[in-house]
Amino acid sequence: MDMLRFQRFGFGTQWVGEYGSSENPEDFKVLRAYSPSITSHTGVYPPTLITTSDHDDRVMPGHSLKYAATLQQAQEGPAPIFDSHRNARGARGGEPTTKQIDEWADRYAFLKSALKIGIKVTGS
């Protein structure tokens, strides 16, 4: 979500070959143009649920948390923007049933909130 700083955290160093590096002036221009944490502006956004895990070594949770905060601050409409932060978990897979239940509860709470204000929810 923060395309100007992704390579400074965790596994992000491995993505430079694919995305480029903000330390390269030409790559910087391209990365800045589509980085969600930077290109989000004040306006009306649809219902948004952002999930992250605090032990994910592939995508640092700070990226998702920063993006969620950016959207929450920019939101001028009634749609909810939620951050579902999963504790003591890494990338998906092999989670205990209790953790799966917690995640689905977050999804249903988000859906209920979006439907309560009459906003169409799309996507998966």
C-alpha cells in the first residue's frame, strides 16, 4: 500500500525487481503515481475492509494500517472503512478454528455496517 517505502520493510526487498525502487528517480515517479497510501484524497469511498496480520513477514502490517488510517481520514461519505488486525498470526493458512471464527465475525460486522447504511457491497 505504501509503494515508496515497501522495500524498507521485511520481505519488500525481494519485490524491487518487480516493482522498482523509490530510490531510483525514474521508478519513484511511477511508484508515486499509483501508491494507494499517497494517491488517496478526500472524497467518498465505498465500504472498505482492510485485513492484516501482525506476524505476516511477506507484507508488513504497517502498510495496511497506514492505508486504513489514510482512508479513514479522507472519507467524507457514510461508508465504513474498517481495519481488521489479526494478532499473533502470519500469512493465511493453518489457523485454529477460534481465529477463523474471529475473522468471519469481523467480515460479518463489516457487512452489517455497510448494509445498515444502504451501501452496496461488491467484491469478495
